[in-house]
Amino acid sequence: MKAKHQRLILALVALCGVAGAGVLAASALRDEAAYFRTPVEVQGGKAAVGEAMRLGGMVAKGSIERQADGLTIRFVATDGKASVPVEYKGIVPDLFGEESGMVADGRMRADGTFVADRILAKHDERYMPPQMGEMPKNMKAPAGV
Amino acid sequence: MIAELGLALLWIAAALACLSLVAGTLFLRGGPRDLAALVRPASVAQGVLTAFAFALLIALFVRSDMSVELVARNSHSLKPMIFKIAGTWGNHEGSMLLWLMILSLSGGLIAIFEKRLREDTLVATLAAQAALSLGFFAFLLFSSNPFKRLPVAPPDGQGLNPLLQDIGLAFHPPTLYVGYVGLSVAFSFAVGALITREIGPAFARAMRPWVLGSWIFLTLGITAGSYWAYYELGWGGWWFWDPVENVSLVPWLAGAALLHSVAVTATRNALRAWTVMLAVIGFSMSMVGTFIVRSGLLTSVHSFAVDPERGTFLLVLMAIYIGGALTLFALRAGAVAEGKKFALLSREGSLVINNLLLTTILALVLLGTLYPIVAEAMGEKISVGPPYYNKVAGPLALILCLVMVAGPLLGWRKDDGKRLWSRLPAAALAGAAVLFGLVLFGGKVGILPLLGMTVAGIVAVASLAPLWGRNLRRTPLPTWGMVVAHFGVAVCLAGMGAESAFIKERLVAAAPGEVMKIGDFSVKFAGVKPIAGPNYTAIEGTLVATTSSGSSFTMKPEARTFPGLMGTAPTETNEAALLTRPGGQLYAVLGQPVASDDGRADRYQIRLWWKPLVWWIWLGGALIAIGAALSLLGRAQLLAIWRARRARKSGERFAP
């Protein structure tokens, strides 16, 4: 009898724990998940200014510009249909370059520039962001914008 | 010839797996004993042949046989030898063959070494292992043949991704795979024991060394992978909550839970159903991980060429194995449910809480990893990053560590709170000292790192408590193992806390001669010079770091350029320079040259980090692995056997 009670209590504790973890996870996901957007979606007005998000696209040909401080770069991220200017202060990762895929974490500034905190370029040179699957292979990104 | 031989060996090995499965099943259904006698040798032969096939694939890479598609796509004749060899598993097909080889070898090892299981359970286990490998043989042979020839051999290969040309690649994936796939043994044991209904202490004791073994490799693989990402990617981070890191963490968590619950089953014959369940979950998580990485569902640094057909194949395999094992579990649940009773405040009680927390963390990490996939299916593109994981896993991990403080100090079955309290003051004192020290002198420290370092202090002292008052030479190895591993958790946690609380960062465009201050160092940028490596050219920067006490060290970060091979674009990589000091590491990255207004490139981007105690993270990981290894030594009773043998020998010597 006692053992059965104990088992019940243990099961209840476990259940409460799991429920608590579920609530924790749901709230954390709501607060912390960042939307992944492509330039088309950004231009369509989907990205609110200041909201943490992730931008994926190709670096447009001829668009990388270095600023005078030697640390900040600007470039244009494109998905072939639309483009978004990106600003980033720091050393760009290995394998980052024009006409290659990149993903940036950051937020939109009121002037329409995406300010990146971190830029990821993919290890594999054959990599393209998955959302760009619709683009024709070997597409030439438009030069500048 | 070599490629054809390799392919033939794979087919024969697959046939042997088929034989083990059929013979084992027939025997278990009441067939003659001769059938059971077939299973062991067939499993061994399957392991040997698959290993031989893998060796042949390595030989093809070593000889740079460009008529083989895989070699042509992933290798180059001018690559250094070590990377030719490592390139064998730096691609989808090769890594799947490595996976399959470990799966087959595991079966062979069970067949050779496992003496404690009942014969029918052993046959069922080997048959389960054969069933697992059969599916992956099918996957390899039908959709990812590594030995495929090209109709026309190209003059040379396309080369290996420069980032993968690192000594880390030589060791990290094989280590991780041994751990990942080694969990298949626990899975097969569970399936075997469910089939024959032999679930109890004997089964748990037989399974334990295998779980420990694969968990050691998993720990080492994750630790090495973390260090590799740290110095090779040049981002200075040691954990990114990248999906691929997560899918290696998830089986590790399952393995950690399994290790602890199997101890309860082996010692007290309790938690039997739970242990079997975890054994199934462990390898299931390995398969989920492989599926996620290889199907291209999540793009990641580890996804090789993406192919939806392969993803579907893996999904079907996974559904069959996991679904089958769970169905079997449901059918047999009645036979395993009942175990020995215990009080909540007891060793078993603490291990149950440990298991609940570990599986909860596992579920939350898996949820975060899969959520973007589910969201994408519903039309939303979402990424889940470090803020989510830190928020959900951080607090739970800290509670887990506190349970770890109490658990080892509790007796089996039933213990009282007073006795526990009487053993804790030193640990509580250590925690309080760390907390006060940090609050008074630490400046502004985030809440999670602050708690992390405090808990680390408590755990460090408490983990040694099981040794108090013991004769250290007589202390059994598994106890030593537990102490070392738990102490390793404290070291790791302290490193994580200190690194995130006190990290310092500088980003400058520096001209030669310029001096940068960071932490205790003044770092002088002495200049750059071009250098040439075996298959790349590089700009090497020279930095002279001087401490406030006057000792100075030279650091040489590089920016490397690998020429594009076979018409591909050249790639650039950063090689960070690390200076390891007792108090932490100084991390330097050389970025691009900066053109000034008159067009001369005289400045260079330099990023510096001072990372206090960062190397404790990997030291802690290594200690956890060492602890598990000590425990394995004790459990496998190698020492006991060795001692017995020595005693017998000395007995012989003194015999009249």
C-alpha cells in the first residue's frame, strides 16, 4: 500500500516536472525563436524594425564595401527577387564572399539596413540557403543594387 | 579492382547479416541449436569483412584513384597524406560506410566477448544487431555506394573542403561515430532481452560496460568537436547550439541517463522498464541525428550534398527500427514493469531525479532542434538559437548538478536527511565562498554564469566526498570513476561560467607597430609576411603578447587561401592563434587587409579574445571521459582478471 502511494507520488512529481518543462519550453520558444527571412519577405514588410531575426541570401556581386574604420562592411543580400543592404562590424567568416550563400543574425534598422551581429557562411561551397532552392542553379546574382 | 572487391565484400557482409538474422530468428522460434551456433561466427565475419571494405576505401583515397567517383569528388592528388586518409570519411558515402563498419564491428565484438548473457538472449541480441546493420547495408548499397566508378576518370580530384583539412577531421568523426553507433549495442541488448524476457540485474550488468564504452567515445567526440570548432572556425565560441551539435548531445544525454539507470537495475533490480526504454531511446536518438544531418532537413555545416531520396530512405529505416523496438516494448511491458521498491530519499531516488532531468533536457534540446522543421512544414521559417537553449537547458542542468551533489552521498534503498546534511557542510561552504567572492569582486556577472560557478564550487568539493574516510588504495575503481567524472563536470561548469562571465573582446584595424590592450596583456602587432603551405598560401601575422609581469609570447595567426581546384573558386580560411596560460587563453584572429584612402593596404583587421579558464571546459570533458573509463575498467573486471592471473602465477611459483 505504502509503496503504491510512493510510486503514485513519484509519478505525480514526474508529471508536474514534465508539464513544467513543457511550459518553460513553450514560453522560451515564443520569446527566443527568431524568424528566418529572405530579402523578398523583408521587402514585403514582414520584418519589424528591431526584432531579432535571421536573414538568408546570396551576397550580390560587386556589393561588398569596406568602411573607413576598416572593420565595418556593407554588402547587399539578395535572393534574386529582392535585395536588402546589410551592415556588419567584424571579421567575416571563412568562405564568405560575393555570390556565395550567407546567413546573418541581427535586426532591421529603421533606415532599411539589416544590422548583423553574426554572419555565417556555410562550410560547403556547394551550399545554398534552403530557401533559395527555387532559384535557378548557377544563377548570377544581380550586380550591385 | 580494389573498388570492385570492396563492393563485393559489402554484399557478402550484408548476406552474412541476413544469415545471422534468419538463423537467430529460427532458433528463437524453436529451431535446432545448430542454428544458434551459426550466429556468432557470422557476426564476427560480418564485422571483419565490413572493416576490410572500409580499409579498401581508404586505400582508394591513398592511391588517389580518380576513377572512383567518391575520390574524384572529395580528394586531390596533391593533398597531404593525412588528409587523403581523413578525407575517406569527410563525405556522405564514406562516413556512412564508417558508421556501418562500427555497427558491424560492434556485433562482432559482442559475439566474441559477451559471456555473461544467456545463450538465447545473446542470439536475440546478435540477431537484432544484424537487423540494424542489414538496413544500413541496404541504404549504403542502394543509395550511397561509396565504390561507384566514373565512366571517364578525371585528371584530378575536386579537393576537400579546406575547413575539413584539419587534424581535427582525422579524429573527431570516428570518435563520435564509435560513440553514436556503439549505443546500438545497448539497443540490441534491450531488444534481445525483451524478446527472451531476461531483464534483470544480470542483463544490466552485461549491458553496462558496452554503454560505458560508447559513452566514453561520445564524450571524447563531443569534447574534441567543441575544441575543433573553437579553434578552427575562428569565432571563438565553444558551443553554438548548432543542430548538428545538438544531435550529438542528445544521444550523450540519453547515454548519461542510461548509465545511471543501468546502475540501479544492476545493483538493486529496480527501474527495469525504464532502463530498457532508455537503451532503446539512446540509439534511436543516434539514428534521428543521422537522419537530420544526412537528409538535409536542417542545413548545417555538416550536411554534405543534400539528397531527398536518401532522407526518405533513412526515415523509413528509422521508423522501422524505432517503431519496432517500441512495439516490442509495449508488448512485453507487463513482463518487466515490476521492480524492487525504494524510498524517495535514497540513491535510487536521486538517480530517478537525475534521469528525469536528463531526459527532460534531452526532450527540450530535441524540441528546439526539430521545431524549425515543424514550423517550416507549417509555412514559417524560424531559427532557434542559443537564447532558447540557455534559457531551458541552463537552469535544469544546474538543478541536475545539485542532485549530483546529493546522490553519491546517499545510501541505497533508504537514507535519512540528517545523515546527508552532516556530509554537506564543506561543499556548501565552498559554494558560498565562490558566490561571495564573485559578488564582491567579480563585477557585473550574469545570473546563469554566477550560479554556474557557484554550483561548480559545490560540486567540486562534494564530488570528492565519497572518498572521505576511505582507504584510497582499496577504493573500488567504479567509485574512483564516479568521483573523477563528477569532478570533471564541476571543472567543465566552472570553465563555462568563467568564460561567459569574464570574456574580453577587442576588434581593431591595426597598423604594424600598434599596441592593443586586452585583459592582462598588451599585444603588439609586429607585421605580416606571406608564407606557403603544402596546398595553400597564407598571410601570417605576428603578434607579441606581453603580460603585466613582463613575460612575452609570440602568436602567429594566419589567413589562408586555398586555390580553387577543377574550376571551383578559391577559398579563404582563418587559422586562429592560441596562447594558453594558466588563467585562460588568448585567442587571435587575423582578418582581411584594410585599404586606406590612398589605396595602400597597411592595416589589418585583428580580433582578440581573452577567455578566462576556457580550457577547463575541455579538461572537464576529458575528466568525465577518464572517469567513465575508470568505471569501465572496474566493471569489465579486467583488473580482477589480471590480479587473479597474477595471483595464480605467484601461487604457481610458490607451489612446492
